[in-house]
Amino acid sequence: MQLARLVRVGFPVALMVVVVVAAGTYVHNTTSASGDKALAEFDARVAVAAKFVSGTLAGNDAQIRADAERYFAGTQAQMRVNTRNLDLGTAWYAVLDADGRMLFAHPRSDVPAEAVLSSDPGFAISQETGKIAFGNIDRSSDSSGVLAYQPFDALDGPRLMVVPVPLAQLDQLFAGAISPVTGSSYVIDGEKQIITSSTTAEPGTPLGDQTRTVPSGSMSKGVVGNTYFSAHQIADSRWQLLMTAPRTTLLAPVQAASRAAWQLFAAFAAAMLLILLMGFSALGNANRLAKARLHDPLTGLPNRALFMERTDAAINDWRRRRSTDPPSIVGTLFLDLDGFKPVNDTYGHATGDDLLRQVARRLADATRPDDFVCRFGGDEFLVLCRGVRHSTDVHAVAERIRSALSEPFDLDGHPVTIGVSIGIAVLTEDSPEAATLIHNADMALYRAKENGRGRIEVFASA
């Protein structure tokens, strides 16, 4: 009975919890996926911009290579002749061999030292890739630019033409590519100096606080405070394109949808809870109605219908067990209060009702946990004794009841003493039905009252 009630109550609760948790998990995963998608789209824009910058840097490789081979592939004397009227539009230019040794320079006084040119990252990158490469911002002169290294083939082996590219020229070149719809962007060299940016940051200055958001590697992304950053390596260089934006701005459309989704989820959860509460209320009402149907409203004890149900169950259990287990006893006590009517007549029905409630409490205290007490009607009560091994045990229960009910009752300050007559019937093969067992106990009660009341009589078949 308890297990059935637990299942009946627990199943809808568990089902509701599963449904609500599943819905909450779905909303959480959906909103999280939407947020991840928004950030991934930002990363994709950075990747596209980095490819554009890389393509722009490498776009003139073929033309510059051809010009370098035309003017600088010969001997030093030939280079002087070829460059007599040459104007590359740069502050200076130089030619290095594969070991970094300077072969030619113009004007010699403005060209940085060999060690400076060969130690720049662009020197090594151009030799590795065989394509034009750009190094870090040149700090050895006042030119405020980066060094561009163009490899080409000469008669005596590979050479590199080196020219400075002004930062202002790069700033104009990349302006369209690095202007994000949201946030800020920076092109930085290998030492994290700003080459150009979409902000008011001065080219050639350190990146500053943003430096900590750009770890080494080809690509990185993450959050610092409320700033989301995404950095992509620019191919064939040590440069990076860094874009930053307020995370709240990037996720604003997602968060608006997320708030709406969670509001709908909250409404759904509230509706589920309301349905569950309504179900519990209906179940509680049903239980109260069932209890009212099966219990005496005055004393709270089970009534005759429930007593019959429990007696039938005890008899069925006795039938199942009698062939395998040691024989047990099922007994019924039929009780009738002696002296109840004078109490009603003397003190009124309200006092009589109070007496019946006190009798019910004493019966519950005087019987065993396995015993089942009910109010049969009026001042009559029934007790079902289960799980006893001998008929004397049933008689012992009756003795405890008689003793308990013989003590005075306090009725509004008036001590009142009553008695009880008890009839006992024990289940036998001749009386295998609940109605028969109760009838036999009633017959024993009748004999107890005839023999002077306050007695205990056991039914004996003729």
C-alpha cells in the first residue's frame, strides 16, 4: 500500500523533473551554441582579414623579383651601372647574399649594418619561403618602417634585396581590410609593436595592455575581462592580425534571444509546477475522500468497510502460509462499552463523543503494532489480531484493553469510569470468512454481556 502510494506520487514528480531538466538542458545547449556561433563568426572575419593582409604582402612578389634580377643579379660593378639612374621610391635599398653579407647599398650612409639586416626575422623567413617577407619595425634608423626582403636568383647564387617600407604606406594599404564592423584591429610584428591599426594607436608603438592577449602560435582566442580577442598569424611572417571587441556587444543578439528562451522556459517550468501542484491537490482531495470513506469521522479510526478489507487480506495471507509456515492465529475482538449510555444521558452527546475519542486513543495504546482497531458503530469497536502464535495471545490483548478502559476518564473535569465487554473469535477452517469471524466474535460478546458485563468470552462452536 505504501509502495503503491509512493509510486503514484513519485512517478509524476520524477517525470516532471526529467521534462524540466531536459527542457532546461536544451535551452542551455541551444543558447550556448548560439553564443559559440557568434564568436566563431568573429573568428572567421579575423581569419579572412589575415588572409587578405597576407595576400597583399605577397601580391607584388613576382614583379619585385623580376626587377631585382634585372638590376641586382650581376657583379658590384654591373649593379652600380644598372642603378645609376634607378629610383625605387624608398629611403634606401641594399642587396645581401645568402649569408647576410652586404653586396650593394644605396645610399651607403643610410643603410643599417649587416648585422641588423641579417638578424631581422624577415631575412630568415624569405630564405625559408623563397618569397617576399616582411620583418619587424626597424629601430636602427629614423625611417619608421618595416624591412621587406625580396629573394631572387643571381649568377653566383641566391640574393636578397632589402628595402624599408614606411608604416604610413602600410597603414593606407591595410586600412580597408582591418576595419572591423565591431571592435578594434591591430597588425603587429613579432615584437608586438603596432604596424597599423583601426584605432588612434600610433604605428610603431607597443601594443600595450593588449599584449597579454596574444600568446605565441598561429592562432589564439579568448576573453580578458569583457574583451573578446582573436589573433591570426599572417602567413610567411611573424606578424599577427589581432581583433578585439566587447564580448557583450558580440553576444548582444544572442543574449536577447537567450533571455527570451529562458523566459519561455521559466513559464514552462512554472506551468509544469502548477500542473503538478494541481495534481497533488487533486490526489490529496482523493486521498481525503478515500480516508473519509474508510475512516470514522469522530475518532479517526478505520471504519467497518476498511476493517472488512483488512480482515479479508489477513485471512488470505493465513491461507497462503498455513501449508508452509508454522500455523499463526487470526483473531477478532468485538468490544462494547459498558456504561456509555448513562454518560450520554448525564453529560450530553458532546461529552459522549469526547469519551469515544479517548477510548479510541486508549485502544491504540493498549494494542500491538500489528493489531488493527476500528470503530464498528456507536460504542462498539473491533480489533483484528494478526501474527499471533496462540489463542492465549489474543486473550492477552483483550485483557490489556479491559484494563486500559477500566481506568477513569476525565470528561471536562469529571472523573468517569466505564467498563467493556469483549467477545473473541479465532479463525478456523470452519469460519474462513471475515463476516463469519466477526459474527462469531459478536456472539461471544453477547454471551459476555449476558454473563454480567465487564467480561471476556471466547467463541466456541456448538
